[in-house]
Amino acid sequence: MLLSRLSEACGVSGDEGEVREILKEELSGYGELKTDTLGNLFVRKGAGRKPRLMLSAHMDEVGLMVAGFEKSGLLRVHKVGGIDDRVLVSKPVRVGKNRVPGVIGAKPVHLQKPEERKKAIAIDNLFVDLGVRSQEEAEKLVKPGDYAAFAAKTRAAGDNCLTGKAFDNRAGCAILAEVLKDDYPLELTGVFTVQEEIGLRGAGVAAYSVYPDLALVIETTSASDVPGTSEAGHVTRLGAGPALTLMDASFITPQPMLDLLVRTAEKHAIPYQFRRLTTAQTDAGKISLAHEGIMTAVISVPCRYIHSPVSLLNLDDWHNTLKLVKSVLQSIVEGGLPECASY
Amino acid sequence: MRELLRKFSEAYGPSGREQQIARLISEEIRECVDEVFTDTLGNLYAVRRGNGAKVMIAAHMDEVGVIVTFIEEKGFLRFSNIGGLSPYVLLGQKIVFANGTVGTVGMEKLEDIKKLALDKMYIDIGAASRDEAAAKVRIGDIAVYYRELTIAGSRAIGKALDNRAGCAVLVNALKNLDRTDNEIYAVFTVQEEVGLRGSRTSSYRLNPELGLAVDVTPVGDTPEPPAAMDVSLGKGPAIKVKDASVICHPRLKELLLDLAEREGIPCQLEVLQSGGTDAGAIHLTREGIPSAVISVPCRYLHTPGEMADLTDMENASRLLKTFLTHPLEMNKIFPCYLT
């Protein structure tokens, strides 16, 4: 299954090569493939047709970077992207080009002072343990600047769910790959972007390069239907279908785009929900402001425990998100682009 | 100016949903410019053709607001903010949606008022159930303060003077503009309050030689003001030196000061610690665009009781008009840069 392969690949922001290679292999023969200087992968179909659409999904995941060595051979690390320090302790990782196995370590509970036990261990007091005896041995395995990615196998769980790492946003990548296998009577460029988690960096240059008439961002967003949150505070709910973004810190969905998504979902009886959080950012922030402005919307797969070593998604949601993206393309083929307001 | 401000202030137009205010402005300016058009994001452009310098003047037309994120079973609306909006200011306010639905903002029981936050608050539109509420308001709909403009002497009190005061100044200047060689692009921009977004795409599109933003500035003339700054209501438009988004081009700033002095227009200098304006986005567009800002001093920003002085606005409009009809010869303004 493509989603499992993508999920299990290492691809922390700035080091998306392994993910990109899987996608290139998967999509060879389905369009013109190109990789730009930042590492964004473009798959273009139907060049020269009108209108020109861009679909994007970011390939990168959050993780760690090796910053230095202890004499003992333990690695000092920095976070790459937004991670809650509390989820790091005792998690397996794979480090560097050779995917050296390691574990995130900390001072053991027995040696912690009572006040230390009350607090989460901050990244400064965490290290990655490769199981070596000295700095010299560690230096033979990894270098400063090497990335450490969470290591987790993708597994089936419960009622048509999957657990695994980096579903944010390999779930989106897998959807985009499936969409690109179909043909549509328009110019379609799928872009697998880099460095979203550290500031939407790949998407801006990608949108500048493609300059589409309309863009759709395929994402993964928090499902927070867990104890301790009110119903109104559930960002999204697992199993309730693809999530439509109203706005976030980087972007406000234009009304015509929101109407297009809702109309399409209702026409095809695809369940959908609105994302109830208006903060955080996605590639849409950069894409919508490229050139003279681009009509953009975001469709997300709801997913629990994102930005952690193991997350959980519902495959019905994934399939419904895929269906919605394809149906939106169909709506545009049949009804044209949504109209911008003019006064 | 007073009636223009009343019309603009009372209009609906939060960031991302500027159609209604844009339509009003469009109707006002259609007769006095050569062309009016819009773009993907909803920016409204008004053009006066000419053979001289290509100048872009930006006045953002969006205002802060609240967006519905959830409708409760009993018909209460949960919401989030669009732009900088204090929960303390919002509490108890009437707000209005694009379709005219009015609501009031309430809060859950709180032990400590210091814990007031938007997620403890809700909008009540008088609906008794989710279905009844959903018939009037959809998730994603956006509301703004509901407030009529009041005139108190030379001063106006109302909502969204940030930046409908700037819009009124710019429209007034366009209506009274004398003949000029300058090619003038007045842009009523969108989504300034959420990050200078409309000015970024519109300045990229136009690629002007000069940029000028017309916006409001906070003042330092109230008791224990939020920021120490030497700008007062009633002392004329403020010529911005800097804010957190831009250091205005010194030559343009001086040109504005010279023109104000020549015309006998009172003005003041604005040094603003925090906050930004459209000039922040414009001056970094493409290869860089020299930019400046004319500000209307305004008290109580982002509240429904913002206050500005109509005389300041008249003077801002005069200064803007003088600037736009001045022969803006680039080699004279920037002798050291362009030789």
C-alpha cells in the first residue's frame, strides 16, 4: 500500500529525498516529472490545456536534527518543526543517511528529583542514543546536520483505522498520487512540496513556478475529538469525512472556493466537516499570494496525534478525501472555475 | 467627507469578505477615474491614466471580525477572531453578519474575568436551536461590529475607522484630483488585518515606481496611552517614519513634509513601535518599491468606538491630493539612487 510505504519513509523537512523517490517511481509514466532546486516534485499532465490547476501536498514531516556529540557518544539534537517535547522521550528514531537506529533518551525516573518529575523533559535535556560507547564511534555513524526521523511501522487498527508516523502529510501525498493517475481535460500539475513544517517554504516557489488558475492543497489536520476538549473545540472529528478549512493563520478561504467544495461534497454525498481551528498554517498561505493572487482551498484528512511518533487515521476519511478531491476536479471540468467577485 | 465616512464605516467588510464595502467604494469612484477593476483576492483598483510616474496608493478596506466555527445544539455560535480583537472589548457587543443577521456576544460563567478568552464566549442570534441558527448563519460566516457612526463636534466615533477613514481620504482625494501627468493606481486592498495580503499581490501586479499607503495610526494623547508616541488627534495627518513592517523611504517622507509645509497643511511625524501597514508589503515587492505612509490619527483601534478627527481627514486628503499632482520625477526624488 502506497500510504504505508510513504509513511514509513524518512523525510524530515529539508531531507525529503526518500519520499520523493517513492513518488517518482509510483508516478513514472503518468505525467512529466520534474524536481526543482528546493526539492519540490512536479508531475504535470495535459500541458497547455485550460484551465491550469495545481494540486499540492507537502512531503516533509517533523523530526530532529543532530546538533552535536557528548563524549559518551550520545547525540545532542534540535527539533525540526513543531513537536511537543513531551512526546519525545523513549521513542525510536532512525538517524542519518544510513538510517542508524537509535532511541530518544533522558535521565531515568529513579534519578529525577521530585520537582523534575513534575515537569516535561525539555529537548535540551534529551539526547539520541545510538548504542555506541564513544563520540568517535558515534561520529563514524552520523554527522552534525543529519536528520533523525521517528521510526514506526504502519499497522491496521480497530474499525478501518491505520496507525503510523508522518500521516501528516503522507496521507495527502498518497491522495495526490492517486489523483494524478487519472486523466482530466485540463492542465494539472501535482506538486509534492518540501519544508512545509518549517514555514511553508517549498510551496511559495512551486506556486510561483506553476502559476495556476486555481490551487487545491491536500493536507492532514488534527482530529481532536478526545477527552479534555469540548465539542466546539474539536478541530475535526475522526470518521466525519474530509475537513474543509475556513481560515487559518496564513489564509482565508475565498467564499466561491468554499461554496465549490461544499456543493461538490453534497452533490456526491461525500461526508465533510469544517475545521474548527483558525490558527496554524498550510501551504495555501504561500500559494494564494503567489504572483497576482491565486484562488486556493484546503482539503484535509482528519488525523489524531499528528506531529508525534505515532498518529491514527481512519481509512474511510482518507477514501472520502480522495473522492472529494477527484469530484472537485470533475466539478471544475463540468462547470468551469469558480467566479471571483467583481464590483 | 462626513457622509463618505458614515457610508464606509457602517458597511460590512471583514478580511476575506470585502465584497460589500468594495461595491460601495466602486460606486463612489467610478465617475472620477478612467478604469475600475478587481483581482482574484478581491482588491479593488481605480486607475487615472497618465504619462508620468506610476504611483500606487493603497488603502485597506477590510476590518476585524469574528468567524463562526461551530453551532451548538441550542443555537449558540462558537467563533474565532479575524484580525486583532480583544475578548474584553467584544463582550456584550452587537455584531452583524453579511446577510444582516444581528447577534450579541455572551460568555460562560468565569471565576476570574482575567480568564476571559474567545473560546469561553459565544454569539447569540436569538435562535432556539441549531436548525434555527443554521437557517440564518452558516459555519464559516463572518460578523463585524454593529455600530452606527456618531459625529461629536469635529470628531467621528464608530467602527472600522481603521481603515475606512483611509478609504474615505483616498476616495475624497480622487474625487477632487486636478489634472496630473502621474499614472495613479488607487488600490483598496483586502486582508490587511490578517497580514498585509492584498497589498502584496496587488503591488506585484502593478509593479509601481512609488508606493503610498493611507491608513490609521494609534495615538499617544489619551490618559496612560497604550504606547508612548507623539501623535495626537486634531494635529493633522501623520507622516509615518516607521512601524514594525516598514521604514518609510526617507526621501519620500521628506517630500511629503515639504509638500505639507508648502501648502500650509498641518502634519505630524509618526514613529510607531508595533503594528504594520500595506507599505510593509509594497516596499518589499519585486526589486523593492520606495514607499511611504500617510496616517489618520485614530483612538481606540479595533474597538467599535474608534475615534478620528474629520479635520485630520480633510487635511490628509489635501496632502494626498498635493502629492498625487506633484510632478513625481524619480531622478529628482532619488538623485542618489537613479543616475
